[in-house]
Amino acid sequence: MVERGTPGYVGGMALASRAFRFGVNMLAVDTTASWRSRARSVEELGYDVLLVPDHLGIPSPWPALAVAATATQRLRVGPFVLNAAFTNPALLARDVATVDQLSDGRVEVGLGTGYVRAEFDAAGIEFRSAGRRVDHLAVTVSQVTELLADRDHRPRPVQPRVPLLLGGNGDRVLRMAAEHADVVGFTAARTGPDGDLEPLSAAGFDERVAFARAAAGERAPDVEWNLLMQIVEVTDDATTVAEELIARHELSMSAQEFIDLPSVLIGSVSDIAARLVELRARTGISYLTVLEPALETFAPVISELRAVDA
């Protein structure tokens, strides 16, 4: 059993210990019956949030989220994350409010700048510079927040404030998230000019967390801090698994460097749980998101971490 973590420090600030929360980013929808069944499985496995990403070539988030919400009882739902360039604030506010009604107030909204040039090209939308995409994200956040808070807006969401997650890695997005979002989502990767992702080292990631927490200032204890895990492998031979993944992805790093990547979890259930307890104590990150392939693999870790918070 993992011992309860003690408060840690980032940038000289004591960290409050928020209870763990868990989300899974679902990547495929087939039939209605299958999707509803999978949504119920997410709930039964102990996850708190069912999420759907916003990429071309996979299902549209809002219809999938609405159906998942009607198939479950307590599970919260949300996009993780919407490409702000692919929507309009007025239309987005309408979608958010509609699904919040259909889910009886269980929606959380994730927003980002969008980063895959090929998807912009396929959609016929200009792939602007990073700075201009951040500008557009800021306008979207401001207008959607204002619309949802307007008592005269129709439809009205059930929740007085629909939780907002902003995800990214750059200074401006992290500062915006720290100042305005309910949840700050870390990618633990930097984005190349065409949308390729390069994972951050442990030291590089800690610097990003410290930057965001400093930007949040007095808000930091009220913000929920999230990290997306790209790889989850439960094993008693972490080194061998890491070496296999390094070869598969043609990476240039040692097995230990790979294991230490912030977005990678490799080890036994207890080892992974202990690492996440330490992560929370060190950085304040308590909301973990995994990808659908890790849905069942990660479930025993959830059980162990629930016991830590009991």
C-alpha cells in the first residue's frame, strides 16, 4: 500500500493536497450500444471524467459526450481539448450549455490552440502563427465565459459555472490558464512547427509547473492541476519495456530517461501509484488523464490511489 503523500513545494510555495481525480481520453466510437457500454465501463472502473479529443479522423466530441452522459450516472464528460480555431464562441457556448443540460450538469470544457498543421489544412482553416492562435484562444475563452455567465443566454447550462480546462505548454497559454481556468492541463511536451510533439524531460516539466503556479499566485490552491499521460505500462520489468518502447519509437535516450519522462508511467501498480503520490506532493498535480488504450491497465492504480485518499 502506498503511504499518503505529504505537502511539497514548488517555487517556495507550500502545496495543498487535493484528492486525486482521473479521466480517460476516448478515441473511437462505433455503434450506439457499444459506445454506451464502454461509457458505463469507464464509470465502473472508477474514472471520474470521460473525455473525447478534438481531431479530424476521429468522432466529433459533443455528440459522443452527450450519449455517454445519458448512459452513465455520476461520470463527468468533456472535450480534451477542443481546438479553439475549429469553433465559434457563440456556437461553442450553445454546445456546452446543451450537453450540460442533457448531462444534468456534468460537463467540463477543455480548450487549446490546436497544433496539427495537417488538420488545419484539411479543414480549410488558416494555420496561423503560434502567437495568433493563442490570441484566438484568449478571445474564445473570454467570449464563451461571458456568454455562459449571462442569465439571458439560451440555452442555460445547469452548472452556475461550467469548469474550464486550458491545456498547453508555452508561457502565454500557461499564464492564461493559471489566471482564468479552473483546471490547468499540462502536456509535458513542446510542439514543433508542424504539430510534432517532443516530450519534456523531468527537469523541463518541473520548470513549466513552477512557471504556471507562480503565474496563478494566490489562485494556485484553488486551481486543479492536470497531466496527460501518454504511456501506461504495468510490468515488473520496467527497463525491458522501456527499451522496447524506445526502439519502437526510434528515440535516443536511455531506458531510465524514458521511464522518468513525466508523461510515461511504467512499473508495477504500486510503483506507479507511489510515483503519482510523489508527483502530487511535489507539483500539486492531482488530476491524471490517460488515453483509452490504458483504460483497464490504469484501473488498479486508481483503486490504490483512492485508498491513499480514503
